[in-house]
Amino acid sequence: MQSPTGPSRQPDASRAQAQYRGRAARYDVELAPFEPLRREALDLLDLRPGDTVLDVGCGTGLSFDGLKNKVGARGHIVGIDPSPEMLAQARVRIALHHWSGITLVPATAAAAPLHGRADAAIFHFTHDVLRDPAALDHVFAHLKPGAQVAATGLQWAPPWLPLTNAFVLGAALYSVTSLDGLARPWDLLAQRLTDVRLHSRPWAGLYVLGGRVAVSSGA
């Protein structure tokens, strides 16, 4: 399905940064209804103490608590987000919890200065990133073969569910810069994975996907 407001656009990092500049202070409240989806995605990551995980589009750090519970004190979380305002909130969260082992990277997913290879990655409501092949290529270049990946986000409902599609359109126009691929927003990601587990809920306009990095994705 395509937005009735016009043709789909390619992701625009500068527009995304402007969108989230004004949302940072209230972002946690806005995302609260979708916390069950985040928990489901985290459950798909069978992380071990000491693992390193990339939180792509980490925002205010809402996934940090669940990730820290999995990777422990010896583990490492790399939070990637281009919004200074969102990362400022993430720093407050880290300080409040006295967490260590978290590195915040103020950059887009396509340009983040990453080092080494991580054991996992999570993409929670990061539609623009998932529709950007360059961003996915860059992130996957820093994941180990067999690394675990989980993603969540919006998707179009069938056309006979107009109220759900109205919700998806409104949420998308508020939070993403590209409406491209909302029928199957996970497809570019899934092409890079094996053991894909897709929990699609088109009646709700939401999905959760898990999988592992294909061995051929490694250098």
C-alpha cells in the first residue's frame, strides 16, 4: 500500500534528526504502548554474558535495561543514533542506573564509526534504517557470521482494515521519512539473514522479526 499523501520517499537522515529533536523529552511516553513488542524482540536475542550488541537507532536507551540483563557487567552495548537530543536522554538513563559497558555513537547507521564485530543487533522502530541498503551493509559488516538480529516496526494492514492503516500512516508520518516498503518493511533485512522468524501482525500494523546473520555476509 502507498500513502495517499503522495509517492514514497527515500530515507532522509537530516529530516529524521529534525523530527526527533522535538520528540526526545516525550519519546519514552510515546513508545510506552509498544514496550511489549520491544520485549518480544529482546526475547529473540539469545545473548550470553559478555556479548556485544549493537542497538541501532537506540534513541533514549529504552532497550538498554533488557540488553544489560542479558549481556551482564562484562557485556558491551553500542547505542547508535544521530540525534543529540535523544542521546542526551540516553546518557541520563545510563547515569541513573550507574551502567557501564555502554558506548553511545552519535551518527547515522550508515556512517557510524564501528570497530570489530558484534554478537547481535536490535532495530526497534527504525524503518528508515531498514530501508537503507547502505546502512544495513555497514551494520552487517560489523556483525559476526551467525550473529543474532531482531527488528520491530510498523507495517501496512490489509486494505479492508482502514482504521489500522490510518494508525500506521499517522505513526509513520510522525516518525519516519520514507514510506517505502511498509507492506514488507523487513524484506531487505531478511535477505541478509538465515533462520528467519517473522511474527507479522498486519491486523495491528506491527511486526517482529528475528534471525541470524548469514555466513556469506561475513567478509
